Amino acid sequence: MTDIKPYRGSEWRKWDLHVHTPLSIEQEYGGDTEENWNKFIENLEALPREIKALGINDYIFIDGYKRVINEKAKGRLKNINLILPVIELRIDKFGNLHENDPLKRVNFHIIFSNELDPQIIQSQFLDSLSSSYKLDYSAEPNRNDWGGLLTKSNLISLGRRIIDSSNGQIKGSALKVGFNSLNIPYSDLLEKLENPHFYKKHLTAIGKTEWDALRWNSSPAEKKSIINKVNFIFSASPTVENALKSKATLSERNVNSKLLHCSDAHTYSGDIKNTKPKELGHCYTWIKADLTFEGLKQVIYEPDSRLRIQEDEPDFKEDKLIIDKVRFVSQNKKFTSQSIHLNKNLNVIIGGKSSGKSILLYHIAKTLVADVDFLKKENIENKYKFEANDPTFNFEITTKGGFSQFMLRGNEENSIIPEIKYIPQNYLVKLAEPDLNKKGNALNKIVRGLINEDSDSQASYDEFISRVRSNDRKRDAIVDNYFEIKERISLLETQLKLKSNKKILETNIATNTQKIEELNASSGMPPDEIEKYNQLQVKLEIQKSERTKASNDYRKIMDFNSEAVSILSNLENKKSLLSHSLETQSLKKIFDHNYTQLNNLITSISEFRSKFETVKNSNGASSFKITSEISTLFVNLSKNKNEVEAQMEPYIKNNEIKKQIEVISKSVSEDRNTLHSIDQLRKEIDENREALKNEKEKLFVLYEETYYEYINIADKLKSRTNNLEKDGLKITGLPKYNYTNLQKEIIGISDGRSASYNKYEILNEGKTALDDYNLPNLIGEVRAIFEAITETNTYSLSNSKTDKKAAIKKLMYDHFFDYWKIEYKNDKLGEMSTGKASFVILMLIVGLSKSKAPILIDQPEDNLDNRSITTDLVEYLRNKKSERQIILVTHNPNIVVNADAENVIVANQKGQNEIESSSSYIFDYTNGALENSTEINTKETDLLKSMGIREHIAEIVEGGKEAFKKREEKYGF
């Protein structure tokens, strides 16, 4: 679709309002010839493309301006959109202040509206200018003082008389000499500009250089008065730096500093990239306005935001982050299909009730918002379903970078501006009233998310999350290990209880040993053989004991091997996944090299594990699968035992006695094993109790370390919030403790009858997630509950089947969270009114956002009083629009006018106004700058076309011009 009116409101362009032509009294183009004029026009056409407005300034004549606009009417100067007539003359103020002072000239400029017919300027202003001159040269003793109108012929006549009377001392053309000899009476000049033809159709300026040259000691008040009465100051400094110094000087003197950097061109440009003073294009001023005289007038009211002297275009924004234009696709004429062009700064959408303001903003958002879940959460995913009645309905957005996107597109197509921020109507209020809207932690998540839009901050936060999650896994592993040790202690204690009494066993061993000696003696065995037998008996017991210990240790090592292989294999899988994800090849190589030891360790353990594997033969006997030091160890133990038994065999001849000794020896051996087992069990119980104590301490050390992770991340991210303090906004990161979650987890599994939780302050249901706490006291209470559940059994859980381990995991869970406390001008967010809190949240969303993508806001003024809108919201929008594109819906005139919206979009729905519209569309839009002004045309039946943007603003947000005037009268302004 062809765009008929590509208006984007007030835009930055280069303006040069001081250009002389070949017809100027003082010029260096070579004079008024066709050749020189053609070269002059060619030079204008070769000006930098951003120069869009010129002021043709030919002293007191307008012929040069008429020639330039005639050339444009013929099709030349397509690069220049606006050409204004400017008259330059010299006023009599500060002329001949003292008889020894040279003549002081103040160059005064009048910038007329291009809507004025040049003939009106000629007849009603120029033709009425007059001055006088005293001919005081001695060569003309009978002089007649000169006085008359400032016509070209009169100036030539005066110039000739001066040249003739000076005896050749004065050089130059008669016209130039005549002009340079005259100053226009200042008071007469001001009076002539009061002509009704020029009402609101002219602006004034003076030259900075000439004004600087005037003495301050003679009449400083009058000097200040002159500069403060004009609208602008013209400067033709050789560089931007010099112009800015001039501007600073004016500010320091506390006088008008609305300085326009103009070329004061008197000659052609040389190399356009290396122009010199007085050459075309050598300097310019960036002005943000419609390319109209009204646009220039707007600069008077907003000089700080609409006027810049610098090399590059102000308010730079990346093309990819600027929405250039949008349009509805609607074949049933429900919506206009004309594109709506947007400004890169502040765009406001106004209109009456149900005019389509929010509809337009919503469709921009829905087309670009990457997080569709946000629309779902806000219950606006399908807020408008125009496609239900119009299958062709769609919405298209085009960026300044030239990329387009439709609202209805495939899921696989990503947003062309995914970082866009959309603030629907009432969204800020919901965040400002968390208790009412059940969104307690939503704002905290938003603030955290905005802080982490910065890539470095996000990396730091990701590392923080990785560490606390690692701590989660460590904590769960410690808890698991704690209860494993606890179960092992319980099992060992049970096993110990099943063992015989130690004293009984020791007595039984002594008695049975005595019996064996007696049996040996009764068999006729000599005493020396009995002694040798007893020694062999002890040796055999030792061999059996070693064999038993080795068997027990074998089982322990087998269990550990299985666990180690499982853990290390899982770690190897994670290492492999991480290695594949690394994109920096040098880092990947270093990582893989340093973790080859992990692979080697798994291989080594697997090899070690294989040495313990056994197989059974056909007889059911077990043997080791491979021969190794392990199998050799067990073979040797069996061999040593068998050797001792073989050595004992010859000592007992009597079979009956031998059988008795074997039975008693077996009993002694079993008792000795039991005694050893008891000692071993007690030793293991002590060791496990010490390990249990260590695991518990490790758990609480980790608990405190996790807390300090939150302290550290808040400190690390602080730099992201420091820049907000200049706006009075302070954000402080704090580790808070979520008492509510803890209570929910623990009380839910507690025995309500005994209500053990009533003993502990942290389980008091009156506590909330935002309450303050003392860390040592908090950890002390957690420890007390821990011990009551695991050690003293004084904390009653819901039933005997409740898993204590699960309860401890809930208790020791990381209930800390990073909370971002918000204050605005020393007022805490939770203590603000809803309206003020809404504004502060808007400041957060805009100010914290790292992205410079557009922000869409639907009626940000809701719930704000007018004072807050005019002081806080307006000023904030004025500051932020230079950083990122803003598109907002509003019905408040302060936002539209005082925030100096660059582009005003007027929405209208046919049939919703008292004034009917003949528009072909139900929903229609027009847009333009604040300075776009056209009086209401009662003959135009299309409402949006019947008046200018300024008039629409007055009608819609001010209630009409008459209502505005009535309020003005009542206020007494």
C-alpha cells in the first residue's frame, strides 16, 4: 500500500537560516548572473542530505528569496523541504555611544513565515523602512543631511553622495556603501512588526558576534534587553566547539541562549566535507520540528529538547530497534489500511472513548512481544478477535531497518524486536497493589529480570544460581548421607544388641581353652606337645580371624566400587555434555585435557573392580575370575589356615578326644570371632557417630554459605541500579527469608495435636517473606528443629510413617531469596499511594531496562494525581524518550503537551463522537507533530481531516479551545 502522508511528527533535521544569495548586497558569488545562480542552486542541491530547511537572508531585500522559491517551483531543490524568507538589517541601538567610539552595528534578523506572500513582506514592511544619515565630510560644505525610505535606488543615491564627498576614501559599490552607512531605528522596527499581517508570522534574531562587540559598561541593561527580546541568536562560528562556547557564554551571562548555528553563507561551497566560514553548508543547527514555520516557533518553547549544535544526529537509536510504521490489514474497512508512521522518540495516541487507542497499541504489542505467556498471564492474549469476523484481518509492523512482520505468523518465526516492553492498562496498578492482586513476588521478578538484561549481570546471576543449585544438590546429598549414617548406626546398634555378653564370651573362651588342655593331657600328650599344640591353636585362630576380616572388607570394597562407578559415570556424562556445549575451542581443549583424569579414574576403578569378581564352578564353589593380588591374598589366607590345620593333625591320636577338641575349638573360635565383632561394631558405631556429627555441621556450614551467596550477588549487581539514583530512585538488594514457604512445608507434615511448631518463632504463621531477621537466631532455630526431629524426637510429625529425611530436607531447603527493596525520594514502595507506586514501577521498568527497544504504555497516568503527572511522569518521559522509542496511550493533556510529544496519533471510531465523520473506515487514524496546526474546516466532513493535530489535541484532551480559554479566565492566567 502506498503511504500518502508519511508524517512522523517532529524529527531532527539540519536547518541553516542564514544563507545569502547572488542578489545579496554583500556576497562573493560573483554577482547576479544566470551562471552564478545556476552554480548557487547546484551548491544548494549538493548540501548534506540532512539539511532540509534554509533561511534566505539577503539583508533588506527579498528578491533573492523569490528567485530561490521560483527555482523550487520549477522542480529544483528537491532536497530542501522548507525555505523561509529572512530579512537582515542593522538597528540604531549602540550606534555612536561616544564620540570616540566607532559605529557599533547590531545585525537584526526577521524570520518570516513562508506562508506570507513575499509581496506582503515587501509592501507592508520593507517599503516602509526609513532612516537618516548626516553627511559630515568637509568636501561638501553645503551638505544636506540624507533621510528617506530604504529602497534600492535611495541606498544607491546615498552611497554615491558618500563616495563623492569622501574624496575617494570610501570604496565599494554605491548600494553597499549606502546600506552600510545606515542603522534602522529600533523602536520603529518593532512598531512595524506589529502589523496584523505579521502577527504570529515572524520571529526575530540578532547576530552573536556583533552583540558580543558591544560594550557592557555603558548600558548593560539595555544590551541584555535587546538579546532577551529576540527569539534566537545567530552564530556563524567556524566549528561546533566554538558555537557551543558561544552558547555557554550566553548562559553564563544569564541571557537568551537559544543560539542557532548558521552558515551566514556569502559564497559557494568548496569541498562540502571541508567547508570554510561564509561558505554554503559550512555549519548548521539540528532542530527537531515539523519542517514548517510553526515547527520553528515550537523551538522557542522547548529549546533544550528541540535544538542541538553537534555533528551527528541527536537521540541516536539503532534502526533495528525503531518501529518505523504500522498498519492494519482489513479488507472489510473496519480499519484504515494506510500506514501510521512513528517517530523514534515519543509517540502519544489520543482519542475519545472507544476510539481505538488501546487497540492500536495492543496490536503493536501482540505482533512483537516475544513472551506470549505474558499476554496469557494478563488475560489479554485474545483481547481483540477481529479476525473472527474478518478472515483477512492482520497487523503489520516495519522497522526503520526495513524488516517487516505480521501479527499472524508461524510459531517458528521469532519477533523482529523481541526485547520490546509492553505495559497494558492497569498493569502497573496490579504490581503496585500485590496484596489486592495476588502478585506478591511479581514485581520482584520483574526488577530482577530488568537488572539481568545486562549481559554481564545475567552472567553473574546465572553463576550465582548455578552455585546455589549446586549447594541444593550438596545439601540433599549431605542429608541423604546423614540419614544413611543414622540408619547404619541403628543397624550396627541392633547387631550389637544381638551379640552375647562380652564377659560371658571371655569366660567361656577361658573355660573351653582349659578343657582343650585337659583333653590333650588325658590323651597322653606330653606337656611340651601340649604347649606346641596350644601355640598352633592360637595361630589357627589368628588365621581364621584374618580370613573373616578379609571377607568383611571384601564386601565393603565391593559395595564402594559399585557406588563409585555409578557416581563417576554420572559425572562423566555431565562432563561430556558440558564439553559438547563449549564453543570456545581453546577452552574446550583445556577443559577436556584437565578432565582426562576422570576418564582414567573410571577406567582404573573398573579394572580394580574386576579383580573382585568371582564365578562358581559346577560344584558350586566360588573362585576369582582373574588372577590378581586380590585373588592371591585370599588364596594365601586359605593356604595358611590349611597349613596350620595340617600341623595340628599329628598331635591328637584319639579320635574321640579329637572330636571333642574340634567341637570345643570351634566354640572358642566362634566366641573369639564374636568378641572381635563386638569390638568392631563398637568401633564402627563410634566412627559413624562422629561422621554423623560432621555431616550435621557440614549441613549448617553450607546453610550459612548459601546465605552469603545472596549477599554477594546483591552487592555484585548493585552497579546496575546506581544510575537510577539520579532520578531519586534507590534499589537495594537484600537476602530475605521466605517464612511463609517454610511454614507451609513444615507445618503441613507436623502433628497438629502436639503442635510442636508453636515452640519456634520461625514457624509462627504471623511471619511473612518480607520480615526482617537475625541470621544467628534464624540458624539457631533451624538447628533446634533439626535436633528435635533427628536426635531428641521431641518434634512430632504428622504420623509414624512421615519420613524424617523428607522433613529435614524441607527444613534445610534454601528458603532465602534475593529481594530488591525500592525507595523513591526516601519513600518506600510499600508505603506509597497506588498512583505513586505505579509511577515508580514505570520508572523501574524503563530505567532498569538495558535494552533500548521500544516501550509501549497504556495510560500510565491512571491513579496519578495531576501534580505527579506534571512533575514526575512528564519529566521522566522527556528524559527517557531520547534513549528509546516510546509509544503510549493517554487522555492527559500534560503528557501530550508538556512531555513535548514528537508524534501525536489521533484515533477515531465512527459513530462514537457527536461530530459524525465521513471516513470510509470504522477505525481511522491520523498523526503529526504538536506544531501541526490547521484551523477547523467546517466544510470537511471527514473528522480527522477537518483540523490540524494541535486542534485535535485541544478538542480531545483539553475539551476544546473555548473550554480551555474559560479555564484560563477562571484561573486568572
